[in-house]
Amino acid sequence: MLNKLLFTFFLTTTVIQASWSEYKSLYIAKDGRVIDRVNSNITHSEAVGYAMYLAVKNSDLKTFDKIREWYKNNLTRNKFGLISWKWGKDKDNLWHVLDVNNASDGDLWIAYDNLLMFEKTKKIEYKQEALAIVQSIKEHLIIKEHDMLYLLPAKMGFTTNHSIEINLSYYLFFIFDKFKQYDNDKIWTTLKEDGIKLLYQSRFTSLGLNADWIKIDKKTGKIQYARNNSFGYDAIRIPFNILNSDIKDKGKLLEPYKNYVNAMKLSASIFGVTDLKDGNISLYNYGYVHLSIYNMLDKYFNKKQSFSKKLNKLKGENKDDYYSYSIYLFTTFS
């Protein structure tokens, strides 16, 4: 029995390492730039955060430092101390920062990755860099309305006199917990607790699914879906964020997703983007990012991974899809 367990562990580790090697060859340039090939070969802060996390998890310190050096030299900090989110080629074929606004999930991931690397190496520069970003996040991305703390998706462009827009997939609860360990500010505990409340408050249709984007009325506190009106490519990350946290009663919080996965298995279908306005479910509009999350949920609730065959097929056919590959690798560590 012990030998079987050791063999399974060895085989799983070998597969993860092989996938990481392929991931690097597909998306990480020799200078450390992380390339989103689906979106005009740009680099954005989320991609940097994802790749650095995967480098830490694979104990690849060399690649981590290459990526870190690239973003420090190219994704300049804006006046708020936050990381510019988008770097690419302009209309004159010049490569540089295209948008100095930040993307909050990128800032969260990059700060978190640096803390993980500090814990692995004890090199103080990683901790210092992380805590500088953490301070900027606190000062510029967390706001209070109706006795609730909210995490803005970016410093600019998501608040008006009347409403706040929120991306719930940016609520990375396990990262809030890590920040609390180093920052010792109760704001992270409150943000986590309020984020959990928000997930419960923003369930839509009889399916009870969360939306990619929500809008909160500042006057009434009313919550409605926003932008694409969908449970789609953003919100699919929410179950991952929940499962990788220490949230109490996470099974209850994940109940709609459990039902969603079980409905797919009963109908022998794969659900893609769900329109929360009319309740229609697409049977085609999905990537293997969805299948990775469905497998993760199936494993958690049913001790199975029923979507592996289709996942592997799509993974083989979509080599440019860094986003799906990133989440796929994330789920191998869950």
C-alpha cells in the first residue's frame, strides 16, 4: 500500500513538473516576460502573478527571479504605488506600458508570490517588496460603503457618485489571510468576512451563481449583475478561491457550484457561460479553464474527476490559452 502511494505521488509530481516545463516554453520568454498569446502578445500583471506563483510552487527560483526582474523593469508603479497592468505594442509598433492603471488581482498575486518566496528563501527583499504593495492596496483599493469593505478591481474607473463595480473573482481569501500574517491589520479579516457576505448576497437565477461583475448602488446597497451579465470566464475562479481558503462552511458557500457540476454529469453535457439575465446556459462557450474547475469541484464533492477526457483534449488543442493553462496548473496543487 505504501509503495502504491509513493508511486502515485511520484507520478503526479512528474506530470506537474512536465506541465510546468511546457508552460514555461509556451508563455515565458527568455527575458522573463509572460506572454498572453491570445491577446496580441501583451503582458499584464495578472499573468506575471500567475507565473510567479507557479514558479514558487515548482521551486523554480531562477524563473521566479527572471519574471520578477522583468516586471520590476517594465511594469512600472503608478503614482499610487500600484503595478501598471498592461504592457504591449502600440500603434507605432513600440513596446511599453499601455495602461498605467492597475488590476487588483495582479497586485494581490504579485505581493503574495513575493511573500511565498520570502518564506522559501528568507531573503528580505521579497518581503519588503510585498509589504510595499500591500500598503498601496490598503490605501487605494479598499473602500467602505454601507458598513461593508469592498475591494476595487482597480484604482481608477470602477466608482461613480452612484455605484461601485466589483469583480468577485478578485476576492482571493487565502491571500488576504497571508497579508494578515505579515501586516497584522484587521482590515484583511474584515475584507475577507465582507467578501464572503457579498458572495452570498450576489447569487443570481435559480442556479444561485455569482456573476463575473456586479454593481452595488451606493444609496440603496442593491446588488445586480453588471457588464456581461454572466457567470463566465471571471467568476469561474470563485470556487478555486473558496476551496483554497480556510473559510468555515465552505461546502455551503460552494453548494450552487456543486449542484451545477452534478447537473452537468446527469445531463452528460458541459456548461459554458451562463447568462444570468435570462438563465440560458451555453453548451459551447467554455474553455478548459472551466473543465479544470469542474474537475476540482467534482473531486472535492464526489471524489471523481469526470471532465478529464474533454479537458485533456481542449488543452492539447489550445496551446495559446495561457489563462486556462494557469488555472489548470493551479488546480493540480489543490
